[in-house]
Amino acid sequence: MSDKNPTVLVVDDLDTNIMILEEILKDDYNVISASNGKEALDKLRVMKDLPKIILLDIVMPEMNGRELFEILKADKVYQRIPVIFITAENDSESELLAAGAVDFINKPFKPEIVKLRVNLQYKLKNYSDSLEEMVEEKTAEATKTLDSALQGLANVIEHRDLESGEHVKRTQLYVKALTNYLIETNSVYADELKNLQPDIIMKSMALHDIGKIAIPDRILLKPGKLDADEYEIMKTHTTRGKELVGELGDVNSSLYLKHCEDICFSHHERWDGNGYPLRLKETQIPLTARLAALADVYDALVSARVYKSAMSYDDAVKIIVEGRGTQFDPIITDAVVQIQDRFNEIAQKYR
């Protein structure tokens, strides 16, 4: 349907009322009618293009206007369609407006009033839709820019650390596989993970080691084991990572940056409380960081580094299992065991 002929749905059980409204609106709108709420719902469900406005009578058989209105407002597909009630003298207009109606038209109909009120709501609807599209476009553009910047920063850190070239990609995919499995199997973490938005968790993994940018080369690139003092300096990459993420934006208003901060700061905490930097224990550790810990350690085990050779996938899983309930969250550890073949595939594909 073109913008020149927007659709209006009229719901009224009296044919006379429908005919009058069709006559008033026919020059500017494509009018579709229904005789009750149930028929209106049936028509809405098969419409390719939803109506711009609904004119809704209150007293009707089978399903009255109030019942239909409640259904529309509870459904994300229909809740943004403006509803103008067709009211009689004894209807409470203030009650209808308070419930979410945008306007009302009194019976008997006055053509100029009907046109003015429908036209006004149509213009407001178009303005609202345009504004929402602009916000979505700007948000998508900003998110894409942030994604690219953070991924580029992660690549710089990875190359400086001399880790195998696809470390960031692999850890992101390990986390994605874990979150999908924990949700699909309806684990105790399923609802929490859905709220945390798995796609954003995966993106946030790119910056899990951003703090290493502040670690001196003599420590970061040392081919052998770090001594005690060097290890203490290396551990500061968690706190530096948190600080750097905080400089990128407000972590309290961005779920993306909040995940980045939690992962940077806490992915070296341990389930038994013997990790760093805060010695957090069990569920004190953010769930995103617990996922990151498994992904990061597994990849470190199966990847060759300047100071060690790669371990077999089976041996890596055995070490992960040995850390169940001490280093790692037991539920996430069990998930790694269940999808170890998927981890193996990721490790081989992105060497």
C-alpha cells in the first residue's frame, strides 16, 4: 500500500456506522472493516501491511472493543498502531485515553471532526515511525563503528602479544558455543544468558586482554616463565583493562561495555576464590567472566606459544575437568565436556 492511500481499519458492529466512516475517509484512505474484535484480529493476522490507524467501537458481540484493545496493546506486532475509539455519550473518554487510546470520535459522526482527528493521528504516526527509523539507523551505525574500533584494538593487542593469529576469534567462538549450549539445554544459566544477550557477550570477548597493552614488552614477550615480580606486573592487565574500557564510554549505559569491563577485570578470578584481582568466589564472579575464563584457558592449552608447545585437545579437556569446582564454574565446565568436539573444530579451523 502506498503512503498516498494508507489503510484504516474500522471495527464496528453496525453496518451504517461503517458505511458513514468509509464515505468520510474514502478520498484519503483505504478503509477495511470488521464487525467485531475477533474478525478484526483475524484480518490483522493476514494483512501484509498493517493499518496506520484503527477506529474501534466499544460495544460489539463476540469480542468487544475493550477486549480487542487489551490484546493489541499486549502484542508487540500491533501495540504501536494508534487506536481511536468510537464513543457514545455514556463512554468514559478519560478512561479510554488513560488506557492508551490516542483519541476518540463521538457519535453521531461529524465528517470534518473525523477527518481532522484521523489525519492528525496519521501524521503523528508517520513522524513517530520516521524518528524511530532514524534512531535505529544511528544506533546501528554507532554500534558498527564501535565494533570495528574494538575489534581493531583487539587485533593490535593480539599481534603485540605474539599469540597465534586467531586467538581472539577462537575465544569468541568458544564463548558463543558455550552460551548457545547452556541456553538450548535450558541450564540454570539459560534465562540469565538470554538477558545478557549472547551476541554482545561474544563481541565483548574481543577485549578480554586489552589491559596487556600496558604490560612492558620485556614481560609480555618473555620466552620463559615469569618470576614473582614479573607475574605481579602481568596480573595488572586485569585492572588496566577495566580502566581502559571505562575510558571508551559509560559502562553503566552500555551492555556492550559492561560485558567488556566484567570480562577484562574478572576472567582470571577462580571459582574457589583464589584468583585475581579481587579473589572473587563462585557467583560473585560475573557470568560473562566465568565463560571467558574457560574459553581463554582452553585456547591457551591447545595453542603453541613462545614458551610452550600446543597440547592435544583431549589433554586440554582433561585439565579443564580437573579444574571443575576449583578454578572453573562446574556447570560451564560440564558444558565444555559436552561440546568439546565443537571446541576442537573451532581450534582447528582458526589456527
